[in-house]
Amino acid sequence: MEDIGGKVATLNIKNLPDGLYKKLQARAKRERRSVAQEVIGLLSKALNPPRQLSILDLKGLGKEYWQDLEATEHVAKERASWD
């Protein structure tokens, strides 16, 4: 849980549609969280989107995967598998 300024707030939601609450319960169960934890997670994700990577941040990612592969040969095999 994100702590803003050392305080923790309480949020009460009224008139939440039953169907929406059931979906929330199911999602929380899948994620092995309480409904309150799931709401906090969803709100955090919605209000604090992850920082977008620049192309420079991606430099070198996955190099260990491609290290022993010949790129042209790999692309040709992939294309052949499409048929």
C-alpha cells in the first residue's frame, strides 16, 4: 500500500452495482488478494501508470537470447512457420 504523507485514508463506496462487485471479488480471488487489496491495486495502477520507456532504455534488452542465433536464418525459419 502506498503511504502518502504518513496517513492512510478510508474509502467507502455506496451504490456499487452487484455485478461489478462480483467481478471484483472474482478478480481478487484469482489474484489471491482481499477485495480491498484488489481495489487498492487497481486504483494504484490506474492513477500511477508505469513510466514509458524510451528507445534508449530498450538498448541491449534480450541480447542474451540473440547471442547464439544468426538473425537472418532465424527470421527465415519464423517466416517459413507461418505457412
